[in-house]
Amino acid sequence: MPETRFRQIAELLAAEFAELPPGTKVAGEHEIAERFGVGRAAARAAMQELQRRMLVRRIKGGGTYTAKRIDYIISADRAPSWSRTVREAGAVPRSIVLSCEPLKMPIDVASHLGRPAGESAYRLRRRSFTDDLPASWGDEWVPFDVLPQLPTAIRHETSLHEILRQMAAASPERASSRASIEVAGDDVADGLECATGDPVWLVESVNRDGVTGRLLCFTRRWIRADAMRVVFELGGHVPPEGASA
């Protein structure tokens, strides 16, 4: 296969996919091979090139879809709410509760929350979507005394931010956050419905009550890199070069 052929196919498909709404299912490798009169290897290489550019998202067992990355902004000025952040970025958020169970906190989680090692808390595990495509998977740890009614509340309201506001009378804000690019292990790949080894963001955050300073929850969230770009906003607005302050 000439090296340039799969790139030519990728360029043609990229132009076509740019005209489609995000989340549109597109042809698979077999259809692409037939359309362009090439072998499956060339079709596969073209789709891999588009995936590398993050123009398409592959869902394990579900096909390939047009992708549009949105910004997941982490800022002291923004509420630590997944649904609100996604909505403000112009996408439609949705979350599925996979489990909500009492467990002993791992040592690192207890340390983040200023709790004794071995203390129990609720571990809330969820898969979240943007425009109905998997985007995030992870755990949120909430001490019993912060929200004793969490298992009942989460059946009716999937936003932990809203539950903390309404039922714990808290004003959640970020106390600390860190993010890094990792590769998806088997568990994370299953949670995000991607391939093992795909690049993913790992975001860890501690939220507190903005009024009392009480630590509310610890979140460990994996985010598909082809779904979101994690952006930290620190400090005030920086005017363009040459503009008056």
C-alpha cells in the first residue's frame, strides 16, 4: 500500500466528517475499503489516523463516531459540577450510577479527606456521557457524616453537586485538583468503553464547603482524551499583548 494512500483517504474523510454533527456514527473499515477500492489495512490505517487526530471516537463494540472535543475547565471560579461544566461547553451531559456502596476508604483517599485510615465512606461510581457518547468514568468518595442519605438521593438526582447543595446545605468548591495524561488500563478501558492503552486524563479533586471549609468529597475521574481537553484556569484575565490593562 503506498504510504500516501491512507493519508489521502483520511483527508477526504476528515473533510466529510467535519460537516456532520458530533456523535454521528460513520462507516466502518469494511465499508471504507469497498468505497475507496483498497484493502482493509489501508482503511484501518486511515481510521487510525483520524483517531490519532481525535476527529473520531471508537466505542468498544459500538462502532465509530464523529468527535468534537470540549473543554473541561478546572477553575476556582467555576462550580465543581460535571453536568454544569459540560453544559457550559455546549454539550449535553448525562450520567449513569453504576454503584453506591459503603466501603473503607483507601489510605490515600482518607488522607485527601483528612479522615482516619480505615474509616468508611460511600463510594459512588459513575459513567458519564457527552452527547450520549462515553466520556468519563470514576469514583467519588463521600464520608457518611457529610451526606448520610446519599444512596437514596442518588436514585433521584444524578448530580452530586446538586445533592450536596440541596441536602447537605453546602456550597461546593474546589479545594485542590490535579490532572495528568495516562494510558487506559483494562478496568479504565472497560469503564470508558475505549481500547486498553488509549490516552486518558486522570483528574483527582477534593471539594469543600465554600462557607465552612469542611471537606466534602474526593473525586478520581478518568476522562477520554478524544472527548475532552482538560484546561486549568488560574488567576485573572490576561489581556492580549499590546492591549492596555
